[in-house]
Amino acid sequence: MIDEVEIFLDQKLKIQVKIDQAWRIRPAKPGYNRPIRIQMTNMRDRNDVIKQKKNLRGSNIYMDQDLTASELKNSKALQKYRGEVSQQGKQAFFKRGQLQVEGKLYGAVNGIITEVQGY
């Protein structure tokens, strides 16, 4: 399965990465495709795949990060905050799991937004 996933990523996303493990999750159901969970060899490859997942738009294939409940809560809080500051006309973008807003870096802990000190 690892070879098939690597070939798929090369053909669809135009990137060559090394996959450590790949396996199907959930029990098989007639008429449904089972999701595949992959584990990358290194973070650079993972980040490259995440950046290129936009090339799958319009297909029936999607990719998502496997986040813990607390990571998901923090990510949603940062995304909500990004929307709020964007409506105020401020430029905001994500940088290494944190949100940068006009030169200030923000993170989230337990869903609470805080400014990262020492940035």
C-alpha cells in the first residue's frame, strides 16, 4: 500500500515523498471506500503534502491532519480569531501552527488565544 500511496502523491500532487506507514482505517462497507491513514518519514514531507492538497479540489479525495482533541480545539480557536481580525482589515496568516497578525504572533492553549512572548 505504501508504494501505491507514494505513486498517487507523485501523480496527483506532483511531489515525491517517503511514506513510513500506510494502512486502511474503519471496517469495510459495501459501496464505500475506506480512508487511508499515512505516516510520513519526516515533517518536511508531511508539510509538503499538506501544502499541495489544494490540487485535489474538485475530486472526491480529501486529506486532513490527524489532530488530537486539544489540537483541534486550539486550531478552531485560532481560525475563528483569524476571521475576526481579517474583518477588521488586519492581515493575518498561519505560521508553524500559530497565527501572525500584523507582526504579532498568537497561539492557543485550551482554546484560549494568547500572544506569544519573545517573538
